Amino acid sequence: MSLRKLFLALGLLLLVGVWGACVDIPSGPGTDVTLNFRSLVRFLHAVAGAPAGDVKVDGATVANVSFGNPSAYIDIASGSRQIAFGSAAAQTISFGSEQQSTLVIYGDGSLLLNLVEGHKDKNNNNDTTAMVRFVNVASGAASNVAFRRDTARLLASNTLRNAAYGTANAYQLLTPGSVRLFAVSSGGYATTLTGTGTGTTGTGTVDFVADSQLIVVGATVKAKNSEGFFTAARLYNTASGASLYSIPVTTQNMSFQTIELSGDNEVPPVATTATGTGTLTVVNDSSSGGGASYSITTTTPTSMGFFTAAHIHNGVADTNGPVVHTINVAQQKITYPTIIATGSQNTARATCQFTLYRDSLVYDIEITRDQFDTTFTSARFYLASLGLPVKTLIDTAWSESPITVSGKWTRSDSTQPLTDALVDSLRLGRVYFGCTSVGRPLGIIRGDLVPNATHTNTFSGRFTATAFYNLRDEFAFSRTYFNFHTAANPGGEIRGQAVPDTFTTSDFLLRITNAPDSVGRLLNQGNVEMRFLNAAAPGGVISGQLATDQAKGQYSVIEQTFTFETGRMYTVVATGKGSSFQMIKLDDRQVGVNAMPSRVPTPTDKRSVKGGNQKQAKVMNN
């Protein structure tokens, strides 16, 4: 073989190799040798608001498409193609041999969605009904768009499909004829609430649920307490200045520093070892759910006695003010250690538990007889100084052992009432418990009732209703105090001023049903403002313009009527957002329409081979 012929043969082999490396040619047993390695593709520009642009396949312009107007089906080589729209970078899209499909251009023009319609002479159409699939490329709408039919767009039962962004559903059956369709997108909006440097800040949200036309307004506000409570909060139409909705401020709460009560805070000061601490939370609501909720715990010497009264007063520190609320002190108590009553010449005993209240003595006593004492004859309380009985618990003989005596000695006792003098004697350890027996009428066992040296009590309650609501800012401005009174110091034994924390965070919520679409349009336009007002700033102490939360998208509802024919296939595409939200109906390719061309591959087709097996296009929801 001459050198010239050798180079010619090598050149031909190289050309075949290059051609084979670029062509998507199947091989192996069972290969369909009739395939022509072509695809029919149309291009849909679905970028709402974007201008028309050129579509390029492998760098060559094949169509110029405007929004909503698909190109004709274009015959291109199958396999992996470089597709670009306008100035966007090219992307690799794979088209199967003899497939027909629609390539949707969406997002900012750089996103491509390949929708396969059929293959060669086969479609998925149904001869007795229409078929439709739904596509969501609505950039800026919700992440899921609902497609609904008929007039009741709010009924989930009328939903044909829900489509996630950038996806298409499979074809589904649809009754032919004129069909009223809705595309429905919920929306979310958010704002940062700021003021004029007062320190009060917050965030606000509005969610418009398209399913039920429900608006949920939420806000979290860190309020500066020294500014007082909010008097109102509203959503405003910033274009007209009109109020749209009022947000309840009754959930606003105000936290307070720990209240410290002592005699030093009294006016004038009082020398006492009694102390107290307390908590206070105030809710901006005049109903039973609001008011001032407090809990005060006091520690006092038993020798001091009980508090005779306690109040919340209106007044600043170092001044005395009027009573605005009475605190219930009836349940304060003095406790005793466990007391064992015994005798010096026997083993009889009584185990005693006592609690002394202002108006009663609660007792629980278990008496065990000595084995040699056949019969006990009485059980009583005695004054220690005189040995005189002041309260009889048992006055009949008994021989059982052990026995328990429990009860309450009260001021209303019909035979031996508990008097103030007896309460003082019990408090000061001047009473004892004793039992007598046959042969020992002066007593067989005795136990002195000596209380603990100090006692602790907690006083909890809530100050509600109109009286509180009219004074709520008095709490905010540190003009209230707690005062506990005793017989020795009727003007006050211990006192503590209620001082708010610097800031308190509160949550606010409003739910609006059957909200009109007009509010959704205002939200989409950025024409809704959230504003909080107080007495010092009736025009608004903090406010913020609501803007679309990109993670939730805009509220959008579009209604369009389309005609669907028997035996045909369609694609309905949702695109845009807000005022540009719309549906585009495409008549998909049918068998017998634009028949697949019959061509053989040529070296200029620039197709690729992968291991001898045909590389198929990525099929979206076929």
C-alpha cells in the first residue's frame, strides 16, 4: 500500500471516529435500526415581565420567543444539547430519539424544564376524554400552587393538582368542554418594626392562606416598659392612609423586677425583721384574662403576729398613696414542729401536728396509751400559766390504743370559741396539750405548743377588671407599691415598690376570615404597614412596611376559562406572581400532527455516543 493510500485510510478512520463520538447511536442485539435520532421540541417563554429572546441550540439560533407564546415544534438532533435563552448561560438538556417535548423557560430565564409529550407515533392521549397536566413555574408565588376547577376555588375537594415550583404533574383525565380553572397561591409577608430611637423594636408577619381566604397577622414586639402599654395596633393601607384591620393588644404583658419588701421602704421607715419578695406580671387586658398577677412571699418572726391587711397602693417611692387593690391575707399561717406529748412516769405518748391560722387551729394528734393505764379519760388544750383547760377534744373514757384526734378549732366553735387572746397564746407558746387517765386526773402526758421562730407565707392573686385597666400605666411608670400591715404598725410593716423590667417581649395575633383579594393586592404592592400606638405616640411608636417573604411568595389567585377537547392533550402552566400571576394553556402534540421527520444522522449533527447505548432525555413527570 502506497504511503498516500495509507494516510487516506487513516483520515477516513479518524473522521468516522469523530462522527461516532458525537452521535447518540444505539447498538447491540435488538437495536431498532429505523430510529432517525431526531427530536421535536418547542420552546415556551414563561418568564413574566421579561422581553422576547432568542433560543439557541448548540450556539445556533433556532427561534425567537415572546412571553406566553410557544414556538412551533422544531426538528433538532436528539441527545445532549446545549440550550440557552437570551443572555443566560447555556445548559445541557438531553432529548430522546424521536421524542416530542416542550422546553419551558422560567425563573430569570436561566431555568429550563423539559416536558416530554410522547414518542414517535405514540401519545398518552385518551379517545374518550381530555388529558391535562399542570406545571408550576410561578417564580415569586408560593412554593406550591393549587390548580382548581369550577367556581368554588376555596374548596380543597375541587383541587385537580398541587404542583411544586419547577415541577410538572403527570397527565390526568379531565372532562372535555369549557372549564373554569383557578390557580391559587398563598402568600407571606414580613417587616421589621422600628421607632424613633425609643428602644422599642419588633417584627411582624402576615400570612394570606389562599385555601380559606384566611389572613393570620402575627407580631413579636420587645417593648420599652417606661413608654406604657400600647393603646392600639393596626394594619394600614399606606396608599390611602386608611386603617385596614385592628390588631388586639390585649396580649401585651409587662414583666417586673423582683419586688423587695422591707420596713426600710415604709414612709416613715419601720424597724422590723420581717421581709418579703414578690413577682408581678401585668397583662394589657381589662377582661378576666388580664390584669396584674402577683405572688408575694413573706418571712416574719412568729412573735410579730399575723398581718392584719395587705394592699396594692398607687404611689411612687417615698410617698404614701391610696389603696387600689386589697390582698387576701386570711390564709396566712404559723407552723409548729412535730410535738411529742409524754409523761415522766409512763410510756404513754401523743404525736401532735399543729398549724395556726388567723381564725383557726388545725390539729392532728395520735395518742398511744401506756400498757398499765387501763383507761384515758380526757384530751384537752390548757393555758400553760394557769393549767386551765380552754378546749376539750375528748371528754369520755377510752381504752383503745392508739387513737387519732383530728379537727379544726375555730372562732365559731359553739362551746369554746377561738378568741384573739387564745390565738395570741397559741402563737406565743402559752398553750399545751394534755391527757388525763383514771387515777391521774391532773394529767398523764403533756406537750407544749411552741411554734417555729419564723414563718413564711405566700399571697397570690390577680387584680382585674376596669379598675385595673384604668391604672395599667401606673404600673408601667413605677407608681404602684405593695404594703403589708400589722397591729403594731397599722400604716405598714413592710413595703415594696413595683418596678418594671426595662423591656418585655409580647406576642400579638389576629386572624381574619374571608379576607378580600384586594388586601392581597395591597400586600403584593408593598402598600400595607403595621403600626403600634401608645398614649405618648398616638400616631405610632413603632411601624414597618410589609414586604413579600421570598421564602413564602406572594398571594395570588387567577381565574381563567379554557376549552378542552375530547381525545386531546394539554399543558397548563402557572407563571408570574401577584398582578402578573396567570395560566398559559398549551395544546400538546397529537399523533398524526407534525409527524416525526425521517432523517438519518450526519456528521454535522454533533451528537455523542456513550458506550454504545443511547442516552435518553431526563423526563419530567411523563
